[in-house]
Amino acid sequence: MLESASKLKLQSIVSRFAEYQFNQRTEGEKARYFKDAYAFNRFLVSSLTTSIRKKGISYAVSLFDSMSNNILKSLDYIDKFDGNSKNTLDYINDFQRYILDANQTIKLADKLRLLEKYFLNENEVLLLKLFGVKNQYVNIEFSNSFNNLNAILPLKKVFELDYKKLPNNLIAGLAFSIYEMEGSTYSIFIHLVEGNLVNYSILLEILLFRLGVYTIIDISNFYEKFFYYEVALNRNQLNALELKKYINSLYVKEHLDRMQSYYTLAKNERVEEETIQKLVVTNPFTDGLKNLMYAFIEEDEAEKINYFQQGIEKLFHIKYFYIEGIYFYAKHLKAIAHPDYEAQLKTGYDLADKYQYRFLKHQFLNLKNDMDEPYNESNYPFPDELDLESYIKKYNKYWEKYG
């Protein structure tokens, strides 16, 4: 046995010997071992939820990362024993979020392609494909993966799914998580509220943040802490020391959360170039945020504008931050009396209005009118009448029972 970072591991020669001995077993014996190993890994993945409750997401991600090779290896032998396809999809769904946080996306993508032949149900195959699309979208690139999603499951088709039938609820959750980033936030929000769909907790938190709905729910309970700190900043209630403590608590591989959390901090106070340089770019979104952070502190005028333009371009698919990038760019252009200011102001305001990003709409109006008024969401009613109070009550009741 070898000890590394307080974890015990088999020496490679022992692992090879064990594999050799295993291959001498009968097919029936192998199937039994495969089944036991799979059951054990499912138990480990399910226990991560308890870890989150007790010690937070970062601790759960670190645990997953330490056992990810075994969990991914378990996908190689799922078809070697009589399993249950529903349980397998639940298993993949349970750990795929940690795959993203631990930057193991490419490894999972290869496994998912090989697994398609294991599933016979059309919607199960679709869900498997969506796991791959989401992994590619979040950790690799946006355009091709979004086009792929549109081709295999347009948003209109997602709205038509019967969510009571498995695995349709999982299919919808994955599709919604991508479509809302691309700007369908408000239409998905209406769909959830009018359909009394209350079992999409993380999705709802993101929708509320993007749409500027800050007062109807306790943001301190947000599962994704990044959105909690973003809302706190937008309401002039950010505790910078608390945010820094959170950043320092992140697991070493949580590059996405570290980048976006530093971005929140950079909107509140100066983040030095040395710190920004160390942040790891994992996709165009993190690249875009990094460019905006450089723009905030750059003193050379031409370079500053270039950073803004590069950041905005890279953020195009993540519409909320794309529009926020335009706001900061327009704010700078106004400060230097640049002739492009009016055009950027109009572009940003029109987009914020189109997508119902009400806080950003408020920011553009403040900029236009040389004001610094605090955001009041009651000043920006939605175009549709929505019974939000009734919906949130049902949502809270559901999560009190099942959360």
C-alpha cells in the first residue's frame, strides 16, 4: 500500500496481479464481482449528498475526485451483469455534476459513447446523449454543443415532455440548464411557474438570479454559492471577507467556481493582475470573465478596450454575463466620452429588456441617467401576470418534505 495525500492506494504491481487473478475467474464469478463493485460505487456516489450537507460542495468534489477513476471504471462493466437501466441513468446523473467540478469531462464523454448500445429505450438514449452535450457545453465549447442540443431536442419539445414519466424529468433538467444560459431564461421560468414544477431547485435559483427576483426566496440557502454572492453584490449587501473565505475554501480543481467567484469580487474591489493570471481557463465563459477582470484594472486605453471586446465576444453564449460585459464596457466608454458609448448602451439595454434581465436593465438606466439608484424589482414588472407567491409556497413545501 502507498499513502498519498492521506489516501491509501494499491501499488501498481499489486493492481496488475489482482487484475490477472480476476481474469482467471469464470464469467459467472466475474458478473457477481462486477455487480458488487457497481453497488459499492453507487453507495459512494449517493453518500456525496450527505457530505455536501455536512461539509459543503467543495469537500464532496474532493471526495469524488479521489474515487473518480473507480466510478468511471464502473461504467465499463455495467453491461456485464443484469442491471437496471433506470438505476444506471440515476447513477450517472448523480455523479455527472461532480465530473464537471472535478474537470473529468473528457473521460466521461468517451464512456458515454460506448454506453449507448446498453440502452434500448429511446428516451434513455436521449438522456445519455444529453449528458454528453452538457459535459461538452460546460467544459469544452458552446457553439457546436448548443447546435447539437437544438437538433436533437428543441426547447419546444422539452416543454411538451410528460415530466411524470422517467427519465423525462432528467432530460428536461439538462436541456433547461443549457437553454436558460442561451437566453431562454424567462420562457423556462414561466413554464415552471405555470406548470407548478417545483423539483428543479438549482435551476430555479439560477433563474431567479438572472431575472432579478431577489426578495421572494431566502438567497442564503442557495445551493450554488456563486449566485448567492452575485445577488448580495447586486443588493449592495456583499460581505467581501466572507466571499474571500469561500474562495479559499474551494477545492483545487474547482476552476469554474474560483474564476466566477473572483469575478464577483473584482466587481466589488480591485483584484490584482498576479491573482488573475493564476486563474485557470476551462471554457470560453471562464476566458470571457478573465478578460473582463483584466479590463477592470488595465490602464492602457487601447488594451483596456481590447480586453472588454474580447471578454464580451467570448461570453456571447452565456447571455446574462454577455450583457453585463456590455454594461461595463458602455460604462467605461461613457467615462472617456467615446463615440461608441450610445450604441453600446442601446445594445445592452435592448438585450436586457428582451431577456427580462431586470437588474441589468436597471443598471443600464442608471448609467443612461447618471444615477446610482438601488435596484427595486417592483419597479420592473414582468410582462406576464405570474402567481409567484403561490408557486414559491409550493416549492418550499416540496423541498421541506423531500430536500
